[in-house]
Amino acid sequence: MDVIPAIDLLGGHCVRLYQGDYDQSQVYNEDPVAVAQRWVDEGANRLHLVDLDGAKAGKPENWQAIQAIAAAIDIPIEVGGGLRDRDRVGALFDLGVRYAILGTAAVENPDLVGELSQQYPGQIIVGIDARDGKVATRGWLETSTVEAVDLAQQMSNLGAAAIIYTDIARDGTLQGPNIDSLRQVANAISIPTIASGGVSSVGDLLKLLALEPQGVSGAIVGKALYTGDLSLKEALRAVGPGRWQDVPPDLGTTGFA
């Protein structure tokens, strides 16, 4: 199973939020490129970047930091936050980013996900951030009436490469992932599900690994890596090196083995 370090960008710095609350942010490093290089050096085979300013503003705001990270490292990068139109997704790929994560756009403009999935096969991932089973949008500041499982099914049918499922109540809490919700999402779709939120230990990763036969192919880990509760090297030894294959997008695959 993939273990994917998260780098959350706010004001150009690497931060972590508590349950998605912008007022409860903690800066862990002012140099996100150095953080990215650290995770590469420790064995990461993919990085997860979130433009928190962009998610709130509706357009990418940490472009310089994303570009610098993409130029500095040679492993695939996935980026989300403020990607709500075709031009910005294309510009992101021009920077060397491999995967684009659409969240709010999946709820407000689902046809865009289908169109982009056809234009960039295997490169469009949908981030579903749920609060009590309902999808949150616009940097988690708004909660829709859309059920997370329903949206996952719709995005799978539209050709998304994978679903990243985040339980907002667990994010940044180190309380463990929401196994029941992850199982529901994974069982409802035919594309891979990536877990996000609450992972704090190798034990949590092993619980997620048990869901691999049901389609949970990876886990995004954030706060636990920055606090030292979890070692990336230890995590990779326990459940890695992962199933994600760096397949050229023009082969028309999802990028998963």
C-alpha cells in the first residue's frame, strides 16, 4: 500500500490544520521544498500537495511553491486546492505535476471531471472531503447535501483515476482513520480509494492495509509525520513500497497496478 506524505501549503509555508480549521493552523516548516526533499530522501514514491489558500480562494495561490517542488524532486506529485477550470489544470501539468485533484469542481461542475479525465487519462483524481457523510467544498468551509458515496460513484463513472477520501473530523487529530466510511466508499466504486485523515501509527496503516482487497490502495499521512508520531521509513517498511506505478499517462491506464 502506498504511504503518501502530505504537504499543506498556506502562505507559502508548510502547515497542518486541525479538522480543516484555518484558524487552527501550525507552521511546521517555512521551506516546503526542503520538506519535499526530506520525504523523497526517506523513501516516498509520491507526494500529496494541497494549496490551502487556493482551496479557499477558488484559484491556485501557492503556485511558486508548487513549481519549486516540482522542479526539485523526481517523483510524481499530486496537487489539489483551487483547481476549478480546465486552464488551471493544464497549467499545473505544464509545471511537471503528474496528478490533479479536483474537489469542489466535482460537486459544482461534474462534467468538467469527465472532460478532463478524457483529456488527461489517468491523471485526474477526485478528492472527497466528508463531514458526517456529506461532501464539504470550498476549502471545507461549506458543506453540501451531496452524499460522499454517491459522489464517489458518479466520479468513478466519469473516468476519474482514483478517489481520495478524507473524513474531516479525523483530519489532523491523530485519532485514526474512519474505517467504516472508507470501506463504504471503496466497496461502492471500481477505482482505487486513497485514505486521508487521522493516520497516526503503523497500526492505523495496517488496518488500512486490510482494506486493500476492497480497493483501498494508499494512505495520505500528514500531521503524524511532522510530530514524529510516525516515521515514514518505518511506515514504508510495514506496508510499502506500494502499488502505484509511474506509468506514462498516454498509456491510458489509471497509474495503478
